[in-house]
Amino acid sequence: MTDDMTVSYNKLWKLLVDYKMSPADLRRAIGMGSNTLGKLRKDKVVALEVLMKICSYFDCNVGDIMDFIKTEKAESEHSETDADKQRAKE
């Protein structure tokens, strides 16, 4: 993951609640390792194959189980760039 983006699996946890499943139930259902489940719980990057298995299991798209979120550092860097662009126009 880049320094200016992070990942969130909050949508996945909400989906599990809707399906009345525990994270361990999902892990067993798709054959996911316990270390991978730990990464998901900590909002760490996991292999695309894992995301594909989850999406296949729930018949959904990757955007239904995760989000990419800009970090504050990235937002402040972009704001400075926009301000610089504005000054250049003046």
C-alpha cells in the first residue's frame, strides 16, 4: 500500500453481520489462513486472490467489501498542490 492510501474492510464486517457469520466462519468457508484473517482485521493489504474468494462467496464486487481511504498526509499534500495551482493562475 502506498503512503498516501490505506485500506478499510469495514464493509466486509458489516456484510458478515448481515449474513450472521463470524470472521472465523468466513475463514473456514473460503479456506483462508488465520494470518490472512488477522491482516483483514488490522486493515492490512491482502492478496487479490483472497478478495476474489470473498467476493465469489458473497456474489459481490470488491467495492462491497472494502474501501481505499486517503490518509491525512495525502490530503494535505494535494491541498498544497491545489493552492500552488491557484497562485500560478493569478
